[in-house]
Amino acid sequence: MMNNSTSDSVCPICNGKGFVITWQKDERGNLTEYARRCQCQDKAEQLKLKGTSGIPAEYEKCTVRSFDISLYKDAETAKKIKHAAGEYINHFQQFREQGKGLYFYSRAKGSGKTRLACSLGNAVIATNTMRVSYIKTIELLSMIKDTYNKKDAEITEKEVLDSIKKAPFLIVDDIGTEKTSEWVNSIFLEILDYRISHLLVTIFTSNVPQSDLKLDERIVDRIIKMSIEIHFPEENIRRKKANTECSELLKILGI
Ligand SMILES: Nc1ncnc2c1ncn2[C@@H]1O[C@H](COP(=O)(O)OP(=O)(O)O)[C@@H](O)[C@H]1O
Ligand SMILES: [Mg+2]
Ligand SMILES: [Zn+2]
């Protein structure tokens, strides 16, 4: 029997069974009974997917809707970006069929790239109950290196690579910040080659435009093919938010 684990109380729709019995009339008018998965099971699955996505706690609850345009001086661009993110989710099936993701970049740190990328991840979990994986490129590379150093590593290089390569929805945070080498190129090429040929969606964030990536040309070509480039305002929203918080506290302190 399936268990309703979304909350301590038992699901009132299925009484914790995980399925509900419904009847449907066939063309002759006969009623047939069948079991349908209860909506509480999606909720339980979504909660699990959130827990295993790797999305940092800071962005766990972020949504496209709560993307605040008023924080930007260039509110016009921020508005366009927010709209584009909303439309990406509304038309997700179409983008998914074509294996097209997005590429968020700005030279400025703190402009909201990671936040919006994670909001998209949260949205596809909620709307498609889809498996999402978030990884920073530097962390991915060090995870793989760790598997070389430890003879009895808990997880093999193949397992690390597979989990990233095959993720149905992948967020690659901060691509372009890693030191490049033949080895780095070969790792990225393996991941992106697999994803491009299986039409798996990837969202990238970076502090450089696609054309300035210092990666092997074959990798850059793949990134260009599999994502739509979006330039974020060159503004540090993190600093702006921190300054506002501080000035409010300073008022309390009377300074
Ligand atoms: N549009 C926004 N609305 C609300 N908070 C934002 C927005 N953009 C950025 N922030 C906040 O500013 C901080 C930096 O954003 P982040 O996405 O990490 O920047 P980046 O990845 O571009 O360096 C985070 O705490 C984030 O929640
Ligand atoms: Mg970031
Ligand atoms: Zn239920």
C-alpha cells in the first residue's frame, strides 16, 4: 500500500492509499472501475525531487513570480527577462521537445542569474514532477577528481557523470569560471554530447557571453545550439538588497 508522506495527516482524498477508485462509462454505457494515482502522490514525489535536486537552500523557495523587477535600475530588461522565464515554463513542452534551454549571463555578480535558473527548476518540479539537477561546474569537476583520488570512493566517476549527463533537467551554474584544460574539455564534451543527442534541457548561468567562453570550440558550439542566450542587467542586486537591509537596521540603531 502506498503511503502518503507529504504531511503527518492522512490524505483526505485517498485515505492514505495513494490511489482513488473512479468509474468511467465505455461506449456501450457500461461502467468500468479503475484506479487512478492520487494527487497526493505527486506532491510526495515533488517533495522528494526538491530534496534531491541539489538546488541550494537559498533558492529552494524562489519562484519566477517572486522575481522582483523593482530591484533593478534597468527595470525594462528585468521585466523582459521575467516575462521570458514565465513563457519558457508556459511553453515548456515545446522547448523540451527541441531540447532547448537558456543561457543566463552578466559580467556583474549578484544580478539574479542563479536565482532565476533555480526558479525554473522549482517550476518544472511543481508542474511536470520532473527530475532536476543543479550543479556548479567547479563542484562537478572536483567531485569527479575525488573519485580518482580515493580508491574505494563511494561513487565512481561514471556514476557522477551519468547523474549529470542523464538529468532530465539540468542547471549548470557558473560555466566559464573553471580553469580549462584538456581534461575539463573532455568532461564537458562528454556531458553535452550526450545531452544534445538526447534532447535534454540544460539551463546555464555564466559571467561571460557564449562567444567569450574559453572552452573548446566544439563545446561552445554545443552550448550555442542547446540554449538561448539572455543578458541580465549588469547590476548587483545582492549588494543592493544588503544595503537596503542595513539601512533599515541603521535606522533602528539611530545612526
Ligand atoms: N530579481 C530578483 N528578485 C529577488 N531577489 C533577487 C533578484 N535578483 C537577485 N536576487 C537576490 O540577490 C542575490 C544574488 O542573486 P543570484 O541569483 O545569486 O546572482 P548571480 O547568480 O547573478 O550572481 C540572491 O540572494 C537573490 O535571491
Ligand atoms: Mg550565481
Ligand atoms: Zn491521496
